[in-house]
Amino acid sequence: MNKHLLFLTIVTLAVSTFSYSQSGADQSSGVITYESKMNLHRRLTGEQEGMKAMVPEFRITNFRLAFNGLTSLYKPILEDEEEEMGSGGMRIQMRQPYSENYTDAGNHTTTRMVEFMGKEYLIEDSLTIQPWKLGDEVREINGYNCRMAYYTDTTNNNTLEITAWYTMELPPFIGPERFNTLPGTVLAVDFNNGERVILARDIVFRELRKNEIKKPEKGTKVTEEEYRKLVEEQIERMRHGGGRMMIRN
């Protein structure tokens, strides 16, 4: 059985199981608000240790995930950006690139729009199932019983230990960013034991308004590999010539 057919089979079984287990309330559509909290000081090591006095320890960004059946759209809640003043009057600008993640699990596709250095890029791909391993631990989040799943991500020349918490009491294949391939809704994701944590803060079930889930269409189409190369080249230029400090996801 190929991966595409296997995924569709898992989707069908998970949706059927969830539909059967619902307690009567319509939980097929709504909005989840997530908080993403990144420990910036964890990333400042070696020669960068001295920058800790000029950079706040945590960066907190709020996101909203609108979902309806097997489609969803995850994007940041826009707020005024602030410039953090460091010691000696040095100004460190903290900015996270704007991005939108659209998922159509029924058609096994994803579309990501991301702004980088003043330009918009559109990355279309098939929905990738992460190599999840299921753990035995349980945890309650927002009143829902959650199970643990985890795996090690070694892409982008980095090693990330990723732990997700998902509940089968809510619809399957819903979650923040790319973490939406589990048989339930993902309510929390931990990267490297607290380096970054995504946590669901509010869950509202309701009928969505028109265009609350809209597939991104604006931007230069590139592959994931091409986009990574653009980012790596820009980081290398900034190392040699300076530039704004941007916090990547």
C-alpha cells in the first residue's frame, strides 16, 4: 500500500471513530488559539552569550487555527511589533516572519505562504506524516485528556526532539504548523524540552465565517528546498555584513 493510500485509509478510520464517539455537540468546526513561547536565551551560546543582556529571554506569539472538517488554516494573530532596548542604548529588533499554513487532509496537500526579507513565497507540497512514536504518558490540557507522541527531526541541519500532545476527544488531523497528522487534535508541542512550546489557550466550536479558511495564493512559488536555500544564504550574508535580527520558527 503506497503512502498516499495509507494516509487516506487512516483519515477515514480516524474520522469514523471520532464521529462515532462524539457526545452530541458539533465539534467539526471552530477556532483554536495557540501561544508559541520561545526561549531566546537557549539559542545564544558561545560567542553570543553576551547578547543575553540585550535580548528578552522569551518571545511569545499568538496564533489562531481555524478548522472545518479536514481543512484548516493556521496563522499569527497580528499585533504591534515592539523594539527591545538593550543595555548601552543598543536596539535589538525582534521580528517573526509572517506565515500561513493551509492544510487539506482530505486531498493530502499543504500550502504555506511565508514572508521573508520583504518578499512572499508560496510552498505547495503533499502532506507529510511525521514518523511519530506513541508514548504511554497522558496529560490534561484545557479539560481534554491528551496522549503523547514524539519523534526526532533532523532536517535543516538541526536536531529537534519533538513531543506532541493530542486528544482523541476532538477531531483528527488538526494541529498547529505541520503537526496535524495524528488521530486527534494536537493541543501542545514541545521542542527540545522547553526551547519552544506551542500550547492551546482557547478552543471555540462554531460555524466559520466566509473566508476564515482561505488557501494562500499570493507569492512566488518555490519548493521547500529552494526556500531553505534562500534563508541559509541570507543568514550567511547577515553573519558577514550585519542586519536585522529575525526570529525563525
